[in-house]
Amino acid sequence: MAHRFNAKLAIGPMSSETIEATFRYSNFYRKELMLISTKNQIDWNGGYVNGWTTKEYMDYVQEMRACYPQAKVAICRDHCGPGFNGNHDIKDVYKTIEADIKTGFDLMHIDFCHFKGTKDEQFAASKKAVQLCLKLNPKIRIEIGTDENAGINYGLPNISEIEREINFFTSFCDPEFYVVQTGSLVMEINQVGSFNRPFVEKIYTLLQEKGLKMKEHNADYLPKAAIAERDGIVDTQNIAPQLGVIQTQHVLTKCLIYGVDPTEFLDTVYAGGKWKKWMRDNTKENKMLCSVIAGHYHFASDAYKRLVAELGKHEDISESIMTQLGEVIHHYVGE
């Protein structure tokens, strides 16, 4: 089966503004893009992005398609597997798959790296999930790669196990992407990984032979030179937290400019504790950094809504947020 996607960038739908900025950019620049929602962000029973269920999210996507008819944006599921939302029940994963495919998703990333069992059991459970996807929609595209990117410095000795995994999946399906541990890693508001080019080149050659494309996760905060270094070997990159941070920073900057007090929002974010997983060198005493890191988890909160309503008295805050987000997208895919 021919590959369907030519997007170089996949974007986490961190907010309504992120989603619209993605469609707007694709529409005006004629660039193919992907939106990649995790189970935490959007799921069959809701998520932190506007509290949306999968259906509510896709209703908004349809609005965006009507507003931006020239946009080409693939709707994708990122990390569909047990444990990513704290729930290890396989039935929950199946509900995600069913809701996604029923509402028109284009690609499913089946990732069972948190599955509790042996490697062979993990493979078997992954196969069942992929087969469910294909049963519900034989044309659905599949992304594989059962390791959550953690900046691990993978090397040539790992190639045999990667090839085993690829051979397993290609024996019963035709995947679009394979997620490769390139060495990238996001901590706090920085890219702290190290691109392992010799390893990545070797894997790229292997994937070419198998007819798969290479996907890099955690590509946030890369400078232009680092993006250029990946040309010709990394087919598509995922970014997400950077966009949430940019939106939070922008809103807080506007608060300073207009004299709007953000304390309630900052307190809400800090108390939520979502910043803990992103910390590296700083401590919990750096409350502003903690709030900037984790602001996007609370864009659906009453505190944030009150804040942007106050800022809305001074300017069209959603519009200026989308301008900032569009610049990030352009950094990755602009000529």
C-alpha cells in the first residue's frame, strides 16, 4: 500500500489555538501537517484539551476544515496503548481505537511500551490492537514503535531487536511510520537530548528496505541547524509541549503589558503538579518556571478562562497566540 502522508511535522493539539494555527498554516502555505493527540489530551471520555471527548474534538476539526478548505491536516492518535493515561485496562485502549476510527482519524500509533507482560506478550497485545484498527477501517494508517522516547542513547547493538520488532509488525500489516529513538529529549523548556546520527542513519537504511518512514518524537526546541541535520533521514518530527509553553509565555507576557494579575492561574497550575515530570535541574521553588512548563494542562480551567477574558478587553488574545504558534510551525517546515 502506498504511503499517504508527506507531512514533515506532527503537532500536539495543546489548545484550540494550536489546532486552528495548524489548519491556518497548512491552508495558507499549502504544507501538509499532522495533529497527534495523546490519550491524556483527547480521548473517548475526555482529556485536558478543553475537556473534549474524541467526538467533540472531531466536531471542532470539521469546523476548521470548513474555515480552511485548502488545509491538508491528518488527524492522528499518538501513543495509543495502556498506561499512558494511568489506565492499564486494555478495554480502555480499545474504546480509544473505536472512538477514533468511528470519528474519522487517519492514523493510529499503537504503542504498548507500558504493557505489563513479557516482550512476546506485548507483541501479541499490540497485534490485536492493530488488527482491531484494520477491522474497523482497512485503510487506517499505522504507526509503530513500542518505546516511549526517553532520550536513551540507543546504539548499533540495538538494531537487531529493532529489526525483530519491524519484522513482527510487517508480517501482518503495512505500517506508515516507525518511531526511532534519535536521542532527542525535552526537559523543562529545553531540548536536552543529543542526536545520534550514526545510529539513526543505520535505522533509516533499514526502514527504507522495509518500506517504512522514520518518525522522531520529542523534537521540540530544536534550532534550525539541528532540524537541517535531520534532513534526508528523519521523515517526520513530533512537537507538542513547546507549543503549550509558547502559549503560556505569551499570555503571561500580555498580563505584564496590560497589568492583568495572573496569580489565580499560576496558583492553579502550580497546585496541579503536572510540571513535576518535566523538571531537570530546577526545583519546585522556581514556581514561575513550573507554571510555564505546565500551563497547557490547565487551559480549560476557570482561572485561565477568566485570565484570557480580561486580556480580551485589550486585544484579540487568541489571534496573537495563533501568530506565535504559527511562527513555531514555520520554524520547522518553512523554506
